[in-house]
Amino acid sequence: MPRAIVEVRDLHKSFTRGSETIDVLQGLTLDVGEGEFLALMGPSGSGKTTLLNLIAGLDRPTAGTISVGENVISDMSESELARWRTRHVGFVFQFYYLLPVLTAYENVELPLLLLPLTKEQRRKQVETALDLVGLTNRMDHRPGQLSGGQQQRVGIARAMVTDPTLIVADEPTGDLDTKSADEILRLMEILRAQLNKTIIMVTHDPKAAARAQRILHLEKGQLVLDTAAVGV
Ligand SMILES: Nc1ncnc2c1ncn2[C@@H]1O[C@H](COP(=O)(O)OP(=O)(O)O)[C@@H](O)[C@H]1O
Ligand SMILES: [Mg+2]
């Protein structure tokens, strides 16, 4: 495996609901290589989203450490984490979460507004991202004027426009038909192969997972299987 860019060590995450404590992650250790495309599978409720959110710095561990690149993100304060996320993580969601009043261009530009860039620098990056996902001719369309597959392509452009260290995708094909899902997976492969992006993708679909280089299976808060994807 290439140099690890994500290092998770003895990770624990518990949630408290009333008097009940749920130990969702129970001592999980894993590495993700730089430029690796990793799929995360497991039954509903097994903690996939919880793990992804911890690695992406959206939530803090109960115990254990997480490093991404040079940064030990499990040591960061909330405000340090927020700043780190802006620069280092691109997010792709199942239901896209595009802002309906903004055009495709403006949705993709959004994460760049948090960075110290000129309008002209932003324009270059947005156009490059929209070109990569094949939506240059739709940049003035609002999400409501786009198909689900096209909206998710805008979602991918938005995730990669900041040139992040890590792209995390939670069920990115979960709401798409087979053909659109295939386009999204092909884009993930392009991001990895051509831009050397590190991608962690949660999916229920074994066919989608098989497009990754490695599949990790979560069950009852533990890593139960770590396999090379077949069929690649
Ligand atoms: N913020 C939260 N508060 C309380 N319980 C949570 C919270 N987030 C997740 N959980 C619980 O943690 C478990 C794992 O959830 P999740 O990571 O979303 O699973 P998956 O993505 O694998 O379906 C579930 O039992 C869920 O109810
Ligand atoms: Mg989930």
C-alpha cells in the first residue's frame, strides 16, 4: 500500500440516548493509503456514517486517534476542525444537498468562498470541476432543472473544487438509477486515477463497492473483513 494518509487507531465512539449508551465503534484501527479508493460496507446501523463523519472531522471520537496527512484531527478543537475541513475534505451526500436557489456554478463555487481566493481564481477552479463532471453546458441551471444523476455530478464537482486531501461519499449512488450510478462511480475512478484523490465511499451496493480498490466491512462496531475488491 502507498503511504497512509488516514490513520485510525483504536477508535471508539459512543452515543448516549437518555440512560442508554450505544457503543457504535469499539476499538477500530485502519489505514487508508494516499490515492486509494476505499469502499465501506456493512449492515444498516453498523456505524458506517459514524466512522466516515469522524474521519471527515464532522464529529469527535469518544477515544482513540485519527490522523489525516500531517494533522491529528482527533486533537483539534471544534473551530480548528471546521477550518481543517474547509481545506482538506470534500463531501458527497446521498441526496446531493445542493442549494435550490443557486445555479450549478454557484453551488460548486460555494466551498471556495471560504478560502482566500480571487473571483478569477474561483472561476478557473469551478470551470475545471464542472468540465471534469461534463456539466459545463449546464452551469447556469438550478438543481430543479437537472436530473438526479446530473445533480450528483454537481455534488462531485463541489466536493473536488477545493482540491481536498480526502473525498468522503456517503451512499453517493443510493438514490440513483443504474446508469447514473455508473457515471458517478466512473467519476470516482477518474478522481482517483487521474488526480490521485483519496476517496472513502460508504455503500450498500456490492457492485458499487467492487469499483473501489479495497472493501472494508463493518459489523457491530468492528472491522470484520478487509478485502481487495474483485472485478476491478
Ligand atoms: N448523533 C447520534 N446520536 C445517537 N445515536 C446515533 C447518532 N448517530 C448515530 N447513532 C446511532 O449509531 C448507530 C450507527 O449509526 P450510523 O453510523 O448512522 O450507521 P450506518 O451508517 O452504518 O447505517 C445507530 O444505532 C444509530 O442510531
Ligand atoms: Mg449511514
